[in-house]
Amino acid sequence: MSNSFSNDDLQTELIKDFIIESVEGLDLYDQKILDFENEADLGTMNVIFRVIHTIKGTAGCLALPKIESVSHAGENLLSMIREGEITPNKSMITTLLSLSDALRESIQILEQTGREGDQDFSDLLAQLDAHQKGEALPTPEPEPEEQAYGLFEDEEETPAEQADEAWGLFGDEEEETTPQAETESKEPATAQLPANTGTSLAESSIRIGVTQLDKVMNIVGELVLARNQIVLNTTNFDEAALLKASQRLNIITTELQENVMKTRMQPIGNVWAKFPRVVRDVSNELGKEVRLIMDGQDTELDRTVIEAIKDPLTHIVRNSIDHGIESPEQRLASHKPAEGLLSLRAYHEGGQIIIEIMDDGAGINVERVKDKAVSRGLITSAHAANLTEKEAINLVFQPGFSTAEKVSNVSGRGVGMDVVRTNIEKSGGTVDLSSEAGQGTTVKIKIPLTLAIIPALTVTTSGDRYAIPQVSLLELVRLEGEAAHSGIEELYGSPIYRLRGKLLPIIFLNEQLRTEALADEADDEDKVVNIVVLQADGRQFGLVVDEINDTEEIVVKPLSKQLKGIPCFAGATIMGDGKVALILDVMGIAQHSRVVSENADRTISSQEETETVQREDTETLLLFSIGSDNRIAIPLNQAARLEEFEVDTVEHSGRHQVVQYRGEILPLIEIADYVPTSQPQADKTSREKLQVIVYSTHTGTYGLIVDQIQDIVEQAISARRESRCETLAGSIVLQGHVTDLLDAEAIIERYESGAIPQTV
């Protein structure tokens, strides 16, 4: 991008700041205008007014008269609305949105050329003036015919024919077109989505809080100190000091990584913020009624990924309104509400970002898709007859599969779903299309966190290592001896394991990957089965692997084109020894093994058997011990995580033990100091590792040190006795033994106050 700015010019720097702040302000303005249209609120109008008032004032100071005059005219109308002198209507809101467009256009020209452009805003100024005076809006000069909006320029099509246009897949094949129209439909065949030829000032800037920058700076300081220690101790070869310095370096690097990543992560809502305006404009142009629902706006992803998917998402949203959702008349004739529904949803799953765009429109007629593909020479008739419904729908991703016979400014200019897929795949993502005729269409986009570093569990199967994103990990189960032989059963021909009374579908990773299982020569006593309990699409299943290695932070790399289509893999990573490990796609494995579909039904069909084990008063408890025989439990949902810390990593803050944990300082509380026991406490000095329950409360996060974490137990509690000890919530019978219930909140309260109860 070129402009005439001089870097050492104060005026230049002021104008750059003005451009960045104005773009941000106009983004907020558009959002609040639409909010105000839905629900008139004085507070919202005050925000809208301040945006335009700020732009007007700054433009005046910087000698930008055109921007100042346009924003001043808009400010006058907004002031009258704010004071209640006039009542806004839909036409007035449209004019105020046009004001935003005009200011954006002027700011863009200012950024590109360093000066205001010569664009004519007389029509806009006349409309703003007419609204202030309560007069009819002036009639704008008609635009050239080829620039007209709308789907159907030459003639009406019947509702049935319009329904066949769903998703831009079907045109009127029998319609005669002029040579000029044929030329227009063929020329854009190689068109691409709008590409960023340069980064604008607003896009190249990001706001970071001073507190966040201070954190990064402090960590960098610690990093320099750790580096100096390593250099010194390497020269002197002090092994003990070098080991301690390297541990310190590991902690600092992790903390620095997390904080730097936070500066790059942005909510996807930054992209979605413009969609309410897009939906309003396109639906108004087409005479449709569309309601937009957005869920997951706070889902964060790297800003480079956001930039990569921005244009494809916009195209899909416009296409959903143009070709997916029917007109109010068609919807009423089909016994649907006149208002169509467009839904956007974003969430994390398996180390990937899933974005779903769903509409409740006409859907896709599979047979018409096949006919179109055959008529355009993409496939043969024999091939079309053998296609599954899914394969037929995916034909829309073929280059040249554009069926829009009509050219409009909304869509139909040769930009098809093949271009959308190409743009998404450039960032390492995938796009999937599903539809049900008459019910709607869903576009599902998977974007890997190509620049992200995520925690993962590494496992080994058939001699190869794989990584499983921890976001899908629930727990680990180890079966030994007889349990390893008899623990996994068969139900309706599928393997299952009874996990605390629930039937858990089992998948063998080596079978899914079609790798040879290692020879198992272990006898009954030594045989081990490792089950990784995972969750996909709200359902749990167990993945059997040969070995469970360790958890570590991994850098996610996109797969090559040759491996991208394999459903079991979500990416790859390079391990500490330099070798490559594939990252498992938990959802893909669940779908490939049919756990999500078939086994879900089997689980439901076995509900009667499961209900004999479960009761309404069943509780899931984490069981641990203090001393030699003190059994204590807390509800599992109170334990955020279970951790094990090396004793060498424990530090002191005042008289309290602390450990550096996930970029924070985690206070450690010895449960044995607060719980009465008749048995002598274990020798704390002989410990090599600390078993810790990470407990989160409204006052912060704490680590509860226990002697041994024993089990997770799900059981109906029938006998319960109150306790006279303030740090115990009572006693129950668990697994046939009397077990105390810990009152963690009471212990933390005493810990914070400095009081330690007397043990008995």
C-alpha cells in the first residue's frame, strides 16, 4: 500500500492516529446503530453520537473539511434523535449507515493518498437534511442497469423456480440469454475473493493493555537473568546450579509463551461484528426478512487466522441470504415463518476452531446438483448415478460449478464455493457442506490453530507417537492383570468398558490407523490396557493405546495436502527429540469409528441396564488419603486439576509454600495441618514429589497437598454423619469404608487468616 505520508512529519502521525481511531469508532458505530434500530435506547444513542462527534472534531483540527462537513451533518441529525425532537425510522437508520460508508470511503482515500478525495456526497447531505426537516427524501438518480441490485433483472420467476435457485446452484436452464449476458456469466469464471493487496493501518495495529505489556517486559527481564545463569554455570560446569537454572528457564519460557500468545489472540467477534450490517443490507436489497444469531463470539484465535477466514466467511453469509433463505412469500407457502434464520457458531474442539454457518432455507436439491454437474461436463451420467448424497453435495466445490444465470451485486459474479474452499485451505483449514432439502444448509469450517501452542498428551501405538489435544481429554484409565483381560466386554458386537457404572464405547487406535499391534507376550499378571477417555460432540469414548507417555506443550503444524483428507489427523508437531508426531483428530476418530452415531444409539438402548447402577443421589468423589489410614474425599467437580510437583520447584513466600504454575503463583496448603487425625503424619522431608489437588474459589486458586490420590468413585451415598470439626463437612461410607468429606472452603479461609486448628 502506498501513500504520500512522510514518517518524520507530525501531521502524518496525527493523521495515522486519526485513521486508526476512526475505523475503530465506525466499527462501534455500525454495531450500535443496529442495536438502536432493534431497541431504541438513550445510552446507545449517546455512544453513536460520541463517535461522530469525535471524528468531526478531529477532522476539523487536522484540516480535513470534507470529512468534517459530512460528519457535522450526521451529528446534527443524531443530536435531534438524542434530544427526542424526531423519531427515527428504518429509512433514517439506512441513511445513518450510509453516513458510516461515506466516512469510511473518505478515510480509506486519505490513507491511500494522504489527502481527501474528490467524491461527491451531495445526495447523502440532502438526505440528512431532509430527515432533519421531516421532508420526503430526494429521489436519487437511477443507476445504470448493469449496476442494479437484485436477483432477477429481466422477468419474474415463479416461487417454485426461485426455490430451485437455493444456494446459487440452480439456474433457469431453459431461459434464453443474449450474447452479452453469456459473456458476463463466463468472464468472471476465474474471479477470486477480494484479496488484501496491502495491510491497512487499522489492520496492522492492535491494542494491548499496559498491564499485559508490563507482564511481558518483566518476564523478559527474568529470561535475561536465567540466560546469564546458564552461561555462567555452563562455563564453570556447576551441574546442580545448571539444572536449577534450566528448570527456571523452562518456567520463564512457558510464562513468556503464554503471555505473547495472549497479545496475538483476538475474539472471532471482531470479524462477526460486521455481519449484522451485512445481513441487514443484503436482506433489504432482496426483500427478505432474516434474523441473525451469533454464538461463541468470545472464541479466540490467532489474528492471522482471523484475517485468512474473513473474506470466505463474508461470502458464505451473503450467499446464505441470497440463495439459501427464501422470500417471505415462499416461506409462508412452505409453512415456515416469514422471517428466515441465519446462525453463526464458533467453538474450540480438538485443537481446532469450528465455525458453523447455518440457515433454515430451501436447502439443496441433490438431483438438480447432479444434473447441473453433468450438463456442465464436470462428471458423466454414469458417475452421477453412483454418487452418494454427500458426494453429490460436494460437487458444488468443483471449479466452474457456478449456476447463477443472473448477475447481481449480491452474488452471481463467478465466485463459487470452490474459491471459498481454496481460501480456507490456504490457512490449513477444511470446509464441509451439508444440507437437507426444504430444511436448510450448514457450512462447517475447521481451522487448525496453525500458530498456536497447545497442551497435549503424547501416546504410543504400534511404535509410533501421537499427540492428543488436552481439550478433548477427560481422564486416563489403566487396567492391569485380570482386569486387563476381562475389563473390556462386547455389547451388540462393539467393545465397551464399564466406567463407574456407565457404558463407555471403546476404540483401538491401532485398528483405526490400520497398523499392526505389537506382540503381547505378557502373562496375565503383567498385561496392561491403557484407555484414554475422550469426549467428542458431547459423547465420551475410550481410546486404547499401547503406552501413555507424558503431557507437553506442542506447536501445531498444518498437514500437507496429501494427508489433509484423512479424518483421523488434525495436524502434526515436532517433538523435543526432533521427530514428527501426528496430532489425532478426536472428532474425526469418533466419526470414522461410528462412535458418535451407532454407539450413541447403543448407549441409549442400554439405558435400562445403566439406570440399575445409577441413582438420583449418586455422587462422584475424588478419594485421597492423609497419613496411613485417613480416607478423605471431596466432590470431583470441586477439583480443577490434579498435579504432581517436584519438591525442588517449591518456593516460599513469607511462611507459605508456593509454586509457579501456569504463569501464576500457586499457594500450597498442607491438608494434614488442618485435618484432625489419630495417626502420625507422614515425614514431609522424605517426599520427592507432591501430589496436589488444584482447587479454584472466588478468592483465587490454591494447591491442596495430600499424601496420596487414590481413586475417583461414583456411588450412591446412603449413610452420612455430621462432623464436629470445622474443616470437615461430615462422614460417609464409601467403598465400604468410613470416609471424611473435606470442607475445602473452610480450610482456605483458615489458611488466609493464618489460623491452624489443633489436631487430635
